[in-house]
Amino acid sequence: MRSPNQLPDPTSPSVTPLAGARGAPSVAADHKDGRRKMALPLRNGSLRVLYCYMMTTPAPVLLLLSAFIASIASAQTGSTGLSTREADHEALLSLPWEQFDQTQNSGWRVYVNPSSKQYLEAAKLIETYLTRHSDLTARQRALSYFHAGMQYVFYAREHGGDPLAALPDLDKAIVSGKEPAHSVDWNDMVIATKAFLVGDRATLLAVKERLAVMPTASVEWPNYADDLLKNLGKPYGSWWPKEEPKK
């Protein structure tokens, strides 16, 4: 259980608000029926028809259809000269932004969850996605760059790497210009995160002071900078309760 103002682990698969709602930047949509959206797009029109049919098909027939679809998908992969891993990678990169960044067990989150901690793979996937999708809004890019940067932070925390590898992505997580950010304190949240990583107490204090004079109702993380100040010098997020894999 996290406190209301604590920024949750961006790798957590826990359901959190969408980017358009007031909530944490580690956004993941709440799908009450997981079968309504596919984690990976089907490339063939006939496969999409079969998929829809499968949703109302008895189990024995469903198994046969699943095997048939798998054989077709395998043939499609082979015809492109891609390995299964490469094909999966490309499929993830072709997802709409909401599915890639905002959907539980989809997009970059297939690499990072309670049972899988492939932080660097997730970071590289997000970075590649951002280079390929120039049509994203500044807000969308900021959220995704923040998520990419945090993968380096958590990799460093668990494997002893350099958390400063996150800085280039966190720099790009700042929303500048006329487009509104995720929240009024989004940029300050990112600045505070960067300051924590480099041990910059003065900047954290400045962020804390700016947040103190913002309208309370519009601030997403009023105690975030203060939380980082209290734990300055520790690995980022090491003081948060760990989420264990489900058995």
C-alpha cells in the first residue's frame, strides 16, 4: 500500500489512472475484460475474423482454432525472414500509443512486471518506439520518456548500474511550449527525480517550495519532493514496499 502522494514504481503493473486523468505517470489502463483488447495486433484480416469468432467458441473448437492461427502466424513470420523474437518486437512497436504505454501487460510492460524485470529491454523498446512515432503529442512523449528513464533507474537499483543513464530520457520528459503537461506539477516532479539522482538537495528544496504555493487541488504529488529529500542518498524507491509476483 502506497501513500496518496507517493509516486508509484513506474514498472508496477498495478492499475493506475490514465494519462488524461489525475494520477501517477506510471499509467496503465483498467481493462475489466482482458479479452476485449489484444496485446499484439493480428496482421491478417482473416485472422482478425477468427479471433472475434474465438471469443464465443466452445473450448475444444477454440483449441483447434488457436493451433490454426499459430501456424498461420508462424508462416507469416517466416516469410518476412524475422525471428519470432524480432517479429514480437516489431509487433510491439506497431501498437497504438495507448496500448504500448498505457495498457497493462502490453507494450513495454511485457518486459517489466512482478515476474519479469527486463528493465534495459523495456527502456530500449520505448526509445525505439519514440523514434518511430513522430506523431505523438508532447504529453505522450513526456510520459513515455519518463518511463524509459525510470527503467535505467530501477536497473541500477537492482543490478548496480549507473542511475544517471536515465538523465537523457528524463530531460526529454519535460513538457515545454504551449501544450499542457500531464499535471501542473509534472515538470517539477521530473526535475525533482533528476535532482534526487544527482544528489542535488538545493533543487529538491526549490521544487518543494514551488509545490507549496500551487493550488492544492491541482497538484498531483504535493509531498513527492519532500519524500525524496527525506531519502536523499538512498537508491531511488528503495524505501517503497516491494510488489511480489503472484503465485
